[in-house]
Amino acid sequence: AGRAGAAETELVVVTGFPGYWTNPWNRLDLAIVLSSICLPAFKALEWSVPYSCASVVRGARPLRLITHVASLKMQVCLLYNSLSALGTLAVFLGFSTTAYAVVGMQLLRGLYWRCDDGAWASDEAYLATVGAFPENSPRDGVINRLGLYKARPCTGVYTSAEDGLEYEARGEWVNAMYHFDDFPSAFLSVFILSTEGWADIVRDGLSATEVGKSPSPYYNTNPLVMFYFFFGICFFSLY
């Protein structure tokens, strides 16, 4: 640290402080040297926060090599310039994803829910009595004038209109992993839509029926929804 500090002092004397300070590489070099000098003092005074900060800066000592190798400095500058351009692209994609998530909420909010029977879906006795939850059916089932259920509810005890017997549905009304019910979930869904994981989101969206009803395979023929998925996949695949 002492030799490095002497070298920095000599450089300031030769170039002058204004000329020295205008070079960002010199500022980086100076910060690393000062952190190395102050580190023992912070440790002796038991100043934990300044000591931690100085340790982090001192950990960047390998970067001092950049200031002394012209070719390496040039490569770092090129990398920095490319990151600046990528930052602009990231901001554009962030705004695009946000706008697309808001549109998705308008089209698909509340449409990804379904009844999940869980382990009971593979129980033969359960399927023979209660049966699988019907497609395009309300969450609470369909009741006739006599108060009997023509279609089972997702969960709860009910009396069937077919035989007048009482059954217990043990399903659970659950949402899909990716949906558009709120902005954070919609933003994540659009991000997944822009990658190779879009198949499940599109399939569930095209199988949506109404809010509070179970899905039905490819029931949703709303042209706006179809265009939403088609345009989204094509647009985000460009990036």
C-alpha cells in the first residue's frame, strides 16, 4: 500500500491534480490505494462499517492491472460501451414487458383458475362416485330447482341430482403457476412468454372459459387473445 501510495503521489505531481483527476482510471486506482491505506486504521478503531466498505474496495485490487495495460484497458472500455447499449435495450424491453403485462391483465385476469382434485384424481372409487370436475363448469357446481347438484362443486359435500345420494368433493380451486391476476404475476408471465416456456401459458389462456368456471380445451376463441399471444411470441422472440 505504501509503494502504491508513493506511485500515485508521484503521478499527481507529474500530471497535476486536475489532469490526474479527469482520468476515471486514475480515480479507480486512487480509491483502491486509499482503501488499502485506511484498512488497518479502521480495523484498529473497530469501525465495522467503514472497514467492510474498505475491504470491498480493496478486493478490487486486480483492477489496478487494467490501468497499466493498454490493450486490457481498451477491451474493458469496449465492454463498458456495449453494456451501455445493452442497458438501453433492457430499458426498452422493460417498458414493453410492462405494457404487455397490463394488456394481458385486461384480457386474461381471473381466467386461469381450475379445480384440482390432487391425488384423488387417480382414485378409481372417487372417480366412480364423485367423478372428475366437468369442463366449463362453475366452481360451486350447478344446482337444479330442487337444490340438487346436476354438476358437482369443486369442494364440499353435495347431493347428486342423479341418484339423490350425498357425496363429498375434495378438489381445490387453484390458480395456474403463471397467470394475469395481478401485475407482478402478469409481468412474470410475459417474461416467460418471451422465452421457450410459453406453451403452458398459451394453452391455459386458450382453454379459459369465464371467471369462476373451469377451463375447457381451446374454448377461448377470442381473436384478441389469440392475437395477443401470437404477437407477443413473435415480438419478444426478436430479442
